[in-house]
Amino acid sequence: MSWLLVYPILIPLLTAVLSYLFRKSPAGRWISVAGTVALLLASVVLMAEVLEEGVVAAQMSNWQAPFGITLVADLLGAVMVVITAITGLATVIYTLSEIPERLERLGFHALLQTLLMGVCGAFVTGDLFNLYVWFEVMLISSFGLLVLGPAANSWTAASSTCC
């Protein structure tokens, strides 16, 4: 199994957990920055592996393809993970000066990292069922970010969007 396929999912997950645990201190925002930098480094290493070896695939646990989780990175998937990491890093750096502390205390960085995890998971998944699962992770995270929005009617917008 190539661990390089797991890192674009695992790094944002761990960063989301840590940034949520430290959300009430300034350390939460810097954990988010460090995790996104680590995601960018892991995605560049994955891209180099794909360029060197070709398509990289891994089967999670001992379950075979129809029942288990298959992760695959081809050239398009690896490029999209790198673009996601670059965009995520730019977004996290931008939010350092633009997001109020109230939203950070509510878990903004954890939701942003969960959104990055869902996007990266969708780009390296190997089957349609897990693509659906990663889309759901992205939707839940984006609805959470929408609810945290500055508008007075963010909750109404989120509830009308999802239902």
C-alpha cells in the first residue's frame, strides 16, 4: 500500500481535529497553516510519485475492490490535489487577517480543513460510492462554513440550500 495516497486525506483530518481542540487560542490558526503546508508538501510528493511511477493505487485494509476502499492517483488526480493544496494554503493565509476571532472560536479552521479533506478524498478515490461519500463530506463542511457566515440570515440560507 502506498501511504502517499492516504496523506492528502489524513493530514487535513488530523489538522481539523487539532485546530478544533485549540480553537480558543491563537495556536488553532497556526495549526491550520502548518497542516495546509504539510498537505501541500504531501501532494507535491504524491505528484512526483505519479510522474515517476505512473498511476498509483492502493487497497485499504484487506478488503478487495468491490467491497473495500480503493484510492487511486493518476496524473489528473495528482494535479488536482496539488491545486487543492495551493488554493487551501492561500485561503488559510487570507483568513488569518480576515476571519474574526468569533468564527475561529466556533471552529472555522476545523471546517475548512474538513472541506480540504473532502476535496482531496474525492480526487483520489477509486470508485463511485466513495466519491459520493467524499461529496457528502464536502457538503457538510460547506454548510457548516455557510452557517458561520457573517450575514444575519446565514442559518436560513444554509437550511434552504440543503433541503
